Amino acid sequence: MAFSSLRPLRSRNYALVWSSALISNVGSWVQTVALGTLVTLDQHNPFWTAFVMAAGFLPMGLLAPVGGVLADRLDRRRWLIITTLAESTFAFMLAALVAGGHRSPWMLVLMSFIGSSAGSIGFPAYQALLPDLVAQEDLLAAVSLSSAQWNMGRVLGPAVAGVILVTWSPSMAFLINGLSFGAVVIALSMVRVPSHHRAPSAEGIWARLKEGARVAAIEPSCRAAIGLIALLALLVSPFIGLIASLAIDGLHRQAGGPATLTTAQGVGAVIGALALAPLAMWIGHRRVVSVSLVAVSVAIVLYGLSPTLPLAAIGIALVGGTYICVLSGLNTVVQVTAPEASRGRVLSLFMMALGVLYPVGLMLQGELARYIGVRTLTVASGVAMLVALGMIRLVSPGTFRALDTGVHLPVSDVAVAGIAEIDQKEFIDPEGT
């Protein structure tokens, strides 16, 4: 059980995609830290820091549904190659603009939005491709490992960014990110996955989106996961975009502060991601996710209360570990319970909830932080999440029971075609909790 988190790496295809994504994510975190530091040092306004970070995330909510439709219609591997090349192009453009002295906050917002758009429209294809890279019994570990490599990039990227910002410039950070996408293109060119026959459809994008939404609404596990990720995105996730503000304006640290906190979060997230699969085998998937939802709320409060950078680093490491358990656990619920034919679209709804409500929450919290301070705001967000979870537990306890991937009714072809609603009684917790 101790090594169950690493089993997906036995698959050649998964190992290729995983290792190349790690290289790319190091580059992405180099750019993220450099961009947040650049706008914070220029503006010293948490609203602009939040705005630029939100612009990089909002396309996930706006374009993920379209990407989900395309992921269910096109060859997922080839589509990923195309969108990855587009991401690389926009990173090079950002490097050139900043090197030329064009660094107004509005320009950074625009380039952050455009660059993220290319990745967002391709990301559902990446998510939907994972079950084709590993056996189903290794899927939770595969999702967790994908989160781990993303956060290993968070560990390595800020360290690289710190060196680049001290010795070179932000434009060099953006250039390195553009080059890092080449690893993903090479790996995807070497991967071979099963070919899924999909009957040609004359339906337009809107009709296919509605079909995917119907599948997500019928399946209680998908519905619960999407609802909880929406709540998490609105109340908790904004801490990510406000790291630079908390370090620089809240703790009065300069460029090294954001890198330290981002690295600490990454370390915690890697540990959490590697621990998720063994914990799920030990106490059950549902309990891990449910406990992690409470734990991340408490960790956010401790992070906001920390008066020094070392204590804040410990606090955000706890946030990183618990947050990634929630994110990976909810993602796996959707991966397992959504039918293959509509998996991309259902996953895109999951990402849309995260991608729309995270920047909305980030903008609201960034504006509120101007009046009450970023540290007070962070504490309040954790308290609000705890209150919301308590209300859900009282009003709709079935939401948490549906998170057990071993206790669900798969959506049949008949149900997808139009059976109204699966009775919640079919999902009674066998342990009576």
C-alpha cells in the first residue's frame, strides 16, 4: 500500500506524459511567480495582483466547456499538441513585450488571459486522456500523481524564478516557460492510446454541452463533486492568487517572500498528493475527501493568522497538502463516475465551476483585502468555508455520501438518453454514517 501512489508510473504512456508535464509545470510556475511579483512590486495593490492572477484562470471557466466538447469529438492527443504549441507561442510573446518595456497592468492582464485561453481549451482533453493511460484501479493514484507533479513544479519553479528575477529579468522567466512546453509536445508525439469510436454527430456545441450537463445532473457523485469544487473555488482557492500580496504587503517581504510561500505550498501539496491514494485505501475515498475539506479550512485560518514568514510557510504547507487532497479526490470522483463518451464534457463542467468561481472569488477577496487587510481576509475565508460545510452537512448529508466512488450507480446509456433523476435512496451509505 505504501507504494500504491507510484504504480501509474509503471505505464510507459503515463510516465512520458507525467515527466514532460513536470518540466512544463516548472516553466509555468516560473512565469506565475514572476508575473505576480512583477505586478505587485509595480503597483503595491492587491486588486491588481488578484486581477492579473484571475485573468490567467478565468479562461478555464469560460472555455473549458468548449474544450470538453472538442475533447469528446477530436483526437485528444493531437488536440493537446496543438493547444500546447499555442501556449508556447503566447509565452514567447509575453517575454518579448516585457523585454520591450511594455509592462502596464492592463497589458499583463490581457496577455495572461490570452495565454491561459490556449491551455484552458485543451485541458479537458488532458483530463479525459488520463483513464486511457492507466488501469482504472490506478486512476486515483494517477490523478494524485498528476497533482503531485504540478506541485513539484510549484516547488522547483519558484526557486528557479527567484534566481531569474535576481540575476536576469521577468522576461527571461517568460521565455523559459515558452521553451518548457516543448517537452510536452515531444512526449505526446511518442504516446499511443486506444482509439475510441465516436459516432458522428450533427449536434452543435450548445446541444452537446446540454447533454453533458444532463449527465452531470443525473449522476449524484458528479453533481456532488461539482458543487463542492464550486464552493471551494469561491471561498478557499483565492489564497493562491493572493500569495504575493500576503508576502509583500501582509508580511512586508520583497521578491523572496512570494517564492518562499509558493514553494512551501508546493512541498505540502506534493506530500498530500502522494499520501492520498494510500489514505483512500486505508480509510476510504469519501472519508479522505470529507476530512480534507474541513482540514483545508482550518489550515487557511492558521495561514492567515501567521505573523512571520516562517510560520506562514508552515501554514501554507498545510494548506497545500489538504487542498490537493480535496482537488484530486473530487476530480477522481468525476473521472470514475462519468461515462467515457461524455467524460470530457462532464470534466469540463467540473473545471468550469473551478475556473469561473475562483477568479470571481479572487477579485472579490482582492478588493475586500484593500479595506480589511489580506491576512484578515484569509482568516475570514477559512471560517466561511467551515460554516458552509456545516450547513451542507445539516441540510444535505447525501452530498458527502456520494463522494464514495465505490458506492454509486454508473450512468447507463438509457439514463443518458433521458431518464429523469436517479433516486438518492440508491446511494445509501452501507456503513450508515
